[in-house]
Amino acid sequence: MAENRREFLKMSLGAGTAGLLAGSRGRLSAATSVPGGAEGELLYNGIRLPAEWPPQAKFDYEPMPVPYLQTPPEVIPVDVGRQLFVDDFLIESRSFIQRAWHRAQLLPHPVVKVDQPWEAAGPESRFGPCAAPYSDGAWYDPVDRRFKLWYSIGAYDQSWKTAYAESEDGINWVKPSLDVVPGTNIVLWEESPDFRDSNTIWLDHEEPDPQKRYKAFNVVLKGRFELQKPYYEPRFRFRTSPDGIHWSKPLWTNAIWGDRSTVFYNPFRKVWVFSLRAHSKKVGRCRCYCEEKNLAADNALKPSAYRTWVSADRFDPRHPDPRLAHLDPQLYSLDCTPYESLLVGLFAIWQCNGGRGEENPQKRNVLLTGYSRDGFHWQRPWREPLVGVTYDRWNIGNVQSVGGGFLTVGDKLFIYYSARGIPLRKDGLLDGSTGLATLRRDGFASMDAGETIGTLTTRPVQFKGRHLFVNVDAVEGGLRAEVLGPDGKVIEPFSLDNCEPVKKDSTRASVRWKGVKDLSAVSGKPVRLRFLLHDCSLYAFWISPDTSGASYGYVAAGGPGLTGAIDTVGSGALCAIPATLDS
């Protein structure tokens, strides 16, 4: 295992991605071997998709090749969102700078737990008490100005149901008494003998009909889940709602391959993507891909539209117990969300089923991250859990992500997840609650420099904005920047010597040059940005048309002060952060 880890770090974290991609070139299919040469769709970031789209991937337990890193655009437009350093897409060169990866900080207690009788389980139920998302969803609704959470409950009558909670600060949650099932917070369920499995709730900011703002994609299984009879016939059932509480009758039901399937919206290409659970003899649990532009289409989710997509690979972490380390990791689920200028994937990596080795009755899944700039190919340079098992009584295994991914709350990301604890009943396998982890905004990775001054130079970029902003921690040192022309020479007055040093810790710091108001002189022209770092960490940069620092990128599941799916307010969002979150 140590040898594999060294090999992986060498391939993905060395001078760049060249080693990883060179080793993958032979695995590229005809559909992905010419990312810039075919007459396919041109994306917002300059990536040209191949004419045959979506492509077919291979399940061979090797890291997924990422064509746009092998052949990046000659000029990269950076008008959409903050530009994160989770890969080398934007980096032409760097010196004395190392990429660092960051774990989320987990709250030591659940934020939603079982405390209502309808969240418990009956004496004959297969399910234990549960108040935890099985994807489901966590969103901030800018209309109602509140956090909203949908989660699974271990219902007394042996079938999972969907319940709803809301919050003013994202930490303290209330389970309102609603009129759907009077006196409870239950909002959605399947008629017997069907029952829900996985579920995705999505707040669709682009929906013109206010009665259909919320979308629900329920994976429905036929028949009751009993120990002696396996579930069968998984299907997607689609509903809409104006408020996430009162849902329409199913608008369509379509057969799918696997139970733990989810959905996300890719706003960069205006398509709904179905992350479909599949199984391969070689890699076990894995994912197939299907995209749809029109959810009302009668022919949605035709098997002929499925494409093999992504799986776990040989660099994914194995179970830490030596008795179980021989088990190959598998991809249990994949929730995705648009964040700033890319898609972030939350990869639930399966390491074992419950009741084995350490006598833990829960499955062991941990959440890792992946990043995509074309919506299909995933770069996964860091293989440590963003959110993992803590072995506290309420979090001993089976960590799962939520629909929407995470929320953008001021200077932090709120990452909700489900965790399974020590069962209150001997046969209760799903005793679950909802946890919260937090991460600095853009904080998945940073480019770090120490006492030796480091430099980072971007590839040629182009923008329409005028104001350069950075997310930086430079309290102990400083950051400066300069602008280079196509010939590599500095474009005056945007030189290092003329740049006012940034010496603070801020997720939204303005970079300025003396004697000039903004970058309008180079707006619309291909340039390189060179950053000089001393004892600091750089998380992201972006060019904003506004002095507020609005990025005009996507904000995942939203947050206080944000007006929708896109950051149009910049520093204005901080004014809406609840007082309880100021610290």
C-alpha cells in the first residue's frame, strides 16, 4: 500500500499531471482522444468536447484519463467563477510552491438526529431509527431565506419515508409540524408495496414555473425490503414541488439498473445528469452516465443513452483494519454539484460491508472528492477522505453525501452528510443521523509557499472583467501579482514592483496596482498572470466586473445573501450571514 501511495503521489502531485496522463494515453477511446480537434461543443472554459458525446469510459481499476489536462485550450476564458487550483489546468509553471490538500472540520455531534416517534422503527422493521440523508438534499432557499434539509427516516411501517427540516443558521434545525402527514414533518413516501431507496432533491433556479422549483428523483424499489427476499426492479420516479413540501404525483417512472442512483444538474451545459449505479465484475460497484436536457421527455433514461462512466481505482483508500485491507474499494455513490468554475464530485468509497472483521455492524464508506471541467472526466489527485468515519457513537460507518453537495455560507462551505452509529437494536442496520463538516470557501486545495519566495504563472487566460481578486492566507507573508503579454514580458503598469502587497487572510481580497483603477487595459486580451507568494497560501483567483468581488460562478446549494445559483453579490453576501455564524 505504501508503494502504491508513493506511485500515486509521484504521478499526480509532482511537476504536474504529465506523468499521470502519459500513462493513460493508451486507454483513451476514440471519443476522447482528440478533445480539441473534433467539432463538438465549445465549453465556457475553452474546452472543446469531441463530436461523439458523451464518451464511453473503461472500468479497469486505473485512474480515469482526463483529456483536457493532456491538451488544454490555447487560451482559457476565466469569466465564469473563481478559478481553483485543484489540478494543473490553469498552471503553466510554478517554482518553490507546493499544492496542499485540506480536510473538512467535522462538528463533534450530529445536527439532526432521531427525536420523533415516526423516525423510529417498528418491531418487525428491517430499518433502524434514522434521520439521515440518503442523498436527499440540503439547500438554502433564497425565496424563503432559510436552510432546508430532506432526509430519510426509519419509518415504523417498514418503508423509508422522506422528512423535512429547516434552519435559520444551518446548525440549529427545526422539524416543523406540516399538513402532508398531519402532526409530522413527513413530506414524501411511496405507496405500498413500493418503497423509496436513494433520493435526490434539487432546487432548480432555472425553472420558469414557480410550481416546479423543486425536483425530486426517487429511486423506488418494488416490494418490501425483507431479509429473506432481496429488493428488485429499481426505478426512477420524478416529481416537482413549489416549496419542497407539497409534491406532485409522479410525472414519470422509468426503469434503471441500480438502487443507489442520484441526479444533478450541470448548468455549464444545461443538462440533467443521472449518476446511475451499476456493477462490473472487475471493479464492483461503479457508475454509468446518462444526460437529459428535457426532464418531461417520455423517452428519458433510455438504456441506449447510458455510458460507462467512473469507478473506484487502485489508488482509493482501503479499509484501515488489516483484516479487511484485502477488499478492493468500490464506488458506492457519486453526488455532484457545480461550484464556481467546475463540478465537484463527492465520491463515497466503499471499503467493506457491515458485520465483518472489527464487528462493526455498519458498512464503511468515506467521502472523497473529484473535480471535472467538462462534466464527465474526473481528476482525483487527493485520496484522503474529505469526510470520514470518526468512531464516535453516532459516526462509526456508512458516511453518505447529500444532494446539492454542499452550501456556500459566507467564508465557509457547509458539507452535510449522513452517518451511521451503534444500533439501538441488534438488527438495526441504519441507525443514522445527519452530520456537518465545514471547509474554507474554495478550500479543497491551496498553492503554498514558505520562506523561499515562490512563483506561479498561469497559462494564457482571457477575461472581460476588470478587478483581480484572490482567496489567500497571507497574514505571515504576502502576495503580489503581475500581468504578462504573449511575449512573456510584463505589461506596464501591472508589474510586481507596482503591485500593492496583499498581507491578510481573506477569501475575497482585491489585488491592485498603483496609479491604475483596474485591469480594463488588458481586458479581452490573452495574458498570463504571475503570482509571487511568500509565506502564504493561495486558494483561488478570479476576475470580477464588480468591485464587490462577485465571481459570477456557481455556489453549489446556495447560502445566505446569495440570490440564486450564481454569486452575483460578492461581499454583499456577508451581510446576510446569521450572527451565530459570524465566528
